[in-house]
Amino acid sequence: MYRIVTENKDQDVIKKIFRRWFCDYTMYNAVGCWKGSEEDSLVIEIEGQSRSCVEGIARDIKSENNQESVLVQEILTSCVFV
């Protein structure tokens, strides 16, 4: 599973990015801190995609939000659809 953590600037734009990549995701709102400043954040979890796909999505989000960086976490897990 991958997790992207980014500033919550425009969720509609971020959703459009995921549609372009044909990627399923779970998105939730959070509060984060970047360089000592609190900000509204989005946490986006992605299952079943390649690292290169997720990094491409993160680069698109970074560009659209004019951010210095976007956090991508790779989390070892197993899951099953029931």
C-alpha cells in the first residue's frame, strides 16, 4: 500500500489527477505541520498500484499545488476484498 500526504488545497483537482491515472484511492482530511506551520492536509491511500504510478501521481499533485514536496510512504501490508 502507498500513502500520499499533501496539502489540502483543492480536492477536486486531486480527484481529477487520480481519474487520469485510473487509480482507486481512499482520501481523508487531516491536520499536518510543514516546517513548523500547521496546515490542512490530505492523506490518500492507494492499493494495487506500482511505485512508479504512485510517484507519478505525487508529482502531478506537487505540480498542481505548487508545493515544494509531497510525501509518499510505502507500507508493507496484506489485504483481501471480502
